[in-house]
Amino acid sequence: MEILNNLAFGFEHALTLHNLMYCAIGCMVGTLVGLLPGLGPLSTISLLLPLTYSIPTDGSLIMLAGIYYGAQYGDSVSAITMKIPHASSIVACIDGYQMTLNGKTGLALFTAGISSFIGGTVAIVVLATLAPTLGEVAFLFGPADYCALMLFGFMCVSFVTTGSLLNGLAMAFIGVLLGVVGTDVNSGTARFTMDMPFLMDGIGLISIALGCFGIAEVVKNLDSGSQLTPFNGKIKLMPTWPEFKRIIPSALRGSVIGSVLGLLPGGGPTIAQFAAYAVDKRFSKYKDEIGHGAIEGVAGQAAADEAAARTSFIPLMAIGIPENAVMALMMGAFIIKGIQPGPNMIGEHRDLFWGLVASMWVGNCFLVILNVPLVRYWLSVFKIPFNVLFPSILFFCCIGTYSINNNLDDIYITALFGFIGYIFMRLKLDPAPLMLGFILGPMLEENFRRALLISRGNFSVFITRPISGTLLGLIAIFILWQTLTFFYQSRKLPAPAIV
């Protein structure tokens, strides 16, 4: 009953005219940011942060939050329609773009929109009911636990890859190698930079994603002489009842996964999408279709993406610890307004906390209006001939890459990975495991070395800690199960394969 009273109190503040206006502005800007390749909420919020000085406290924070979770909605559009992902929509390129090639662009975008709404709603319920308690979960995880969690994440390779398991593992290993390029966070030593100063900060995730997915797809279409544009003909939005029944379970699974991973530092939408996709590929009734244009491949990752974006506010507001760069900027916005995020925030700034929580659901409704009924209008922007579409994609890829660090070298790196991604396509190698390895590899190394540093080189810390030991036990069970499955199939089938 107390939760309902708190939410009612929050809606009183969120539904005021000026807060509704700022929420709508944030959602609109976030959606546009998500549509443009390479741009993201981090750069947009950093540019708009000075505006918080002249905007009321609740309105400015509601607007910045809307930009963040609105971008999670918008980035699915470019991933599904043009195979140009942001960090949080890499998985959407797999089944989403395949649905586009099958003439189901509208259905894919409707699935992403409604699944994001479900994920956001579930996460808001979690945020409203369990914020003070769940915020403390992050304190239970030490370096050894995070290391085991990253190892557990690598188990997703067998589900994310659309090819053979061996190829998927090889691509993940290449991603890990690319992730260690740059300056060692522990010693400050440059590694694998080949004396090139622009590699001191490592290779950007956006450069690899845009190159291996966006530019590579353009080059592949040009090489094949294809004049396909994904937006020809009528756009069918509404799914049939059987299709809708396939969306709901996957979206609910993704919502739970995203809500949990959004709490953990280093988790968030980027990892949540891979985890949700892996779970769907294992437990969905239609798992054999995933990877070939299945609705579940879009629904689960979209819900996890949006849910993780919402629950990532819990560590910030309940503990005062930002779990990623965007939350760090949000913390800066709080401090600019004279508010210190942390355990005392809910009591000292009750109107702001509950107003912000309620505004997230209001923003959820705004985003459904922007991303479902207006899908036809969003796509009309891209409904242009292929000889204009492809140069435009390359242009926006270059602009998006350059805008991150204002460095021309990033464009060269993106072009290089575009060529590498094209080679991967010709060799039928899936780049999704590479992205997974690139994301998890540096985090695994950092937490592994930190755990050994704290334990003075004692490897038993990975087993003696309850969370780490449990995760490692689950990994061992999974590997044993996969091995037994392989031998069973090799005896029963003429062509053994692991799915």
C-alpha cells in the first residue's frame, strides 16, 4: 500500500505540465539520437549538461533520463532496418535485420517497441519496490565474483553465434585480443599499440560495431550488386495473435534478465542483450528459428536492453555509485543541482525520487507512441533509393564515429573494421561473438588481476567466495552438459553439431 501511495505522490509531480514537456523532449531527443549511427546518450547528455543550470531541477533530470532510456528505444530502428547498431543494439542486428530482409520490417520494429515497453514497465516496478534493498546487491560482488560473472557471460557464445561453436569461440577470442589493445589499467603500460598514439586509449566499441555490421553490410550489398532497400512496399506493423503470443514470454524473460544485470556495475544494456538472447536461444519453444529472423531474437534483447537502462538508476540513487559513464554524467547533473545521490536521497528528496520514477513510466508511454504508431514516418526518412542510401549510411557512420572523440583516426579504424567485417561475411563468420569477447574480455582481465592482487595471489579466492564459487560451479555443469550432448549427438547423428 505504501508503494502505491509513493507512486501516486510521484505521478503528482511527473504529470505537471512542465515535467511532461521535459519528459517528451528527452524521449524525442533520445529516439533521434538512437536513430543516428554512432551517436549515443553519453555524448548527447554531455552536450546538454550545461542546460541543467537554467532548467528546474526535476525537469532537467527527467529530460536527461528520458534521453538515456529513449536512446535504447531508438537504436533498435537503425539496427533492424540497416544493420547499423549502437552498443546496446548489437544483438538486434542478428534476427532484426534478418526479419527486414524477409520483408517483416514493420513487425520487427513493432516487436522491439512493445517489448521495450514491457521491459521498461517491469524495471520500473522493480525500481519502485526494491530500490533501497536491491541497491545493496552491488556491494555483495567483489572482483572475484565479477570475474566469475564475466566467465559465465562467455557461455553465451554458444547461443549468440549463428555458425558453428568452434567459429564462435574463435571470434570471441579475437574480440578478447582486440579488447586488450591500449593502456594497461593496472600498470599504465601500452600494449599492442604498435607505437601509434591514437591506440593508447584502445579501440572504440562503436568503431568495431559500425565497421563489422554497418559498413560491412553496405560493402557486401555493393559487391553482390543488390539493389535491395528494406523499406519497399507496405509496412505491416501489427502481429497476428500467434506471433503476439511468441513476443510476450520472450519479452518477460528479457525484462527479468535486464532488471538484474542493470544493477551490476559493468552490466547494463550492452551485456543484458547478449544474456537475454542466449536464454531465448536455449529455452524458447522456437529456438531453432532464432538466428534466422525469429521474433524472439528481437523481443528478448529489446526488453532486456530497456529494463537494464531503467534499473541502472538504482545503484546511483540508492547508493550513490554510478555504474557506467552515462550514470556518471547523471550523477554530475544531480550534484550540479545540489543533490547528493545515495541512501539519504529518498528521504531528503522524496518528491524528486518518486517523480523521476513515475516519469519513467510516462516516458515509456511517450516512446510507445513514437516508436509504434509513428514507425511508418520514421522509416519514410530511410525510404530512399539504394544509390543514395548506401553513401548516406557511410556518411552517418563516419560522422557518428568522429563525434565521439573528434579524431579522424577513429574513422580510419572504422573503415578498417568495415573491410574486416566484409571478410568475415565472405567466410561466413558471425561478428556477434567478437563483440561479446571485446566487451567482456577487458572486464574479465581487470577483475581477475584485481582479485589476485587483493588475495595476494591466492587462486582459492575464486572458489571460497560464495557467489564466485556458485557461478564457477554452474560453468562447470554447463561445460559438462555440452560435452555429454556432443558425444550423444555424435553417436546418434551422422553429422554431429552443438546448438
